[in-house]
Amino acid sequence: MRRAQRNGQVWVEWYHNPLSAFSAFFAGDSALLLRSRFMPSVADFVADLEAFAPTRTAADWDNVGLLLGDPADPAERVMTCLTVTPDVVDEAIAERVHLIVSHHPILFRGAKQLTAGRGDGRLVLPLVRAGVAVYSPHTAFDNCAGGVNDILCRRLGVTNTEPLRPRDGSRQVKLVVFVPDTDLVAVSDALFEAGAGSIGKYTQCSFRLPGKGTFFGGEGTNPTVGQKGRREEVEEWRLEVVLPEARVAAVVRAMRKAHSYEEPAFDIYSLKPGTSGGEGRIGELAGPVTLGELAGRAKAGLNAALVQVVGDLNKTVRRVAVACGAAGEFLSDSIRAKADVFLTGEMRFHDALTARTADVGVLLPGHYATERPAVEELAAQLSVKWPGAVIWASRNEFDPLGNSV
Ligand SMILES: [Zn+2]
């Protein structure tokens, strides 16, 4: 029943299943029946977006999450956009939107006053009056799995991607240690205490499997269990935890201290970094193409009015770095990652000169073209998930740099 309150899809099943609705009514469950007629709330979309692009992964300087509105309000009409502009506000009010999902945050610089017709007040006051909520995922959406940078890679044909700038500590290892039953609690506690076993918001994560270990203690040994000079079989636990690579020395030290064996048996495995474990992406095209061909592919794939190119159009490229928006700062990461070409929305003149010197091609389709497709895809994705709501990407929004002569 809870799912019926929270999930639009389940709601639709109820709504289109009169038999269930009538049976709920005749069973006296009118609360369920009434709820089942309501659309998802702002809070439902917040939970959904948070699961897709966790705001804890956003940059420190960012302003993300639900920035305006009441989570308890219904969200029957939802509009995505790149930026909340006066045009977008007009559309939201005319179209009776309940929730705007804007990639770029409102109130980004912080506001000390919100008055009519000035600064943020020009955007925020009309939205408040019309009861429109605003949610911004911004840098969390840039870098989550299936987010803006992944969408750029897909549209360019870039695969085998990894983060261009892995997040600090995002490289994880797995420690597997074999412990006797009597040590299990002490060793587990020591591992957790030293920084192992954290996965997302969960701590003290481990896996334990019972089994049998063998050893033969030669001269000069002093086994904790069993005797030296013969093969012993002992019951042990295989205890597994993940930990940041940077914590390996401290965790192994803590494990040895808590373990009663003279020579604990343990293994450390490197884990492949996750696709959401950092900013930007680097990957490869299926085969080499010229820089000019890739520029054409970017123009068509991102629906860009024009693509500025740094470098020789005939240069062969295959290894591609991407970072959406105004991400010229990722040029150094692209050079370090040995990219043949770096695509971002916009770049400063002197960064372009640096790229030229480093012989890294650069493609600049514009800030809008690198991010607008993602908010269109987000609207489509949310529509599939919430068929009971009306969801679209702003039709009023346009690229302010779209004109040229
Ligand atoms: Zn942007």
C-alpha cells in the first residue's frame, strides 16, 4: 500500500484497474483509494533524483537539491531545463508546472533579499507565488552514472570510459583476511575502526564465510591454535571488507594488531573505480577518426549550432576526454590522461593555446550544447518512471549564444 502512495507507476495500475479500486472502496480502504488517485509529490521526485544523482557527490562549492518549494506538494506537471531564466519562469507559470528540475541551481550565490524585478527575486518571487518548486542536481548530475558526461560519451561514440578526474579516495581495494572464530569480532572492529567497511552511507560493511584452513608449523613457530610439527586443520572465517586505497597501511596494521596469529593470512585486491567515482570521463572511440570528423559528429549528436576546434582538423584521434559545461580546467587532466582530444562546452583563449602546445585537440560545441541534451533525456527518463505525471524539457529555453553572423 505504501508503494501505491509513493510510486506513480503503481498508482497508474490502480487507476486503470477499476476492479482493484472498487474492491478497495468496498473493503472500506477509502484512504488508499483516495491516495491512489493522487499524483507523485515533490518529495517523490526528490527521492528519485537523489537516488539517480546523489547530491553528496556534488562539488563542495555547489548548491544542489531541493532549493525551493514544499516537498509535500503534488508534482503532476514537471519541467526540466538547463537554467531557470525569465523565459523558463514564464513557461512554468503558463503551463502550471509544479516542479522545475533545473540543471543549473537557482540562488547559487546566496541571496540576502528577494524583491520584485531585481536579481534572484525576479525569478524566485513569481515561482513562489505560483507554488513552483525547484530542484537542481547540477554537478551530481554531471558525473553520476548515466549523467551529463556519460550522455556526451554515448552521443560521441566514446566507450570504455573512466572518470577523467577520479575523486580522492575513490579507488578502493578489498581486504580478505582469514580469522579464527575467537578473533572474528575483534578483527572486524579493528578493521572498521581503521576506516574499512564503508559503502556509500553505510558503515561496518563486511562479508563473512566459514571454511577450513590448514598449516604446518615448522621449527621456531608458536601456533595460536593447534601444534607445530604436524599439519593442522582449523575452522576459520573468510572476512572481507572494502577500504580506500589510501587506508591500506593503517587497516593492515590494525588487523595485525587485533589478529591472534603470528602470521595472519590476508589478500588485498584492487577494485576497478566505479563510473561515478569522479568528474569528467575519458574513453575511446571504436576506431580512429580525424579531429574534423569528430567535430562533425559532435555538432550533429549534440545539435550544436557550431563547434569551435583547436588543432589540425586532419589530426587522428581516438582517445577522447569530455567534461560538460565550462570545464577548461580539465585540460590538464586530459593532457595527463594522454587524450588525443578534449571536448568541453567553452574554454579560455590561453587554455586553447596550452592545448595547441600540448598537441591535444579541443572541441567546443558551446556550454548549452554539452548540457541541454541531458536535461531532455532526463525529462524522457522521468516520464517513463512516472507515467502518471506530465514531464517535458522546457520549450522556451534557448542558447543565449545561438546567434552568429
Ligand atoms: Zn553548465
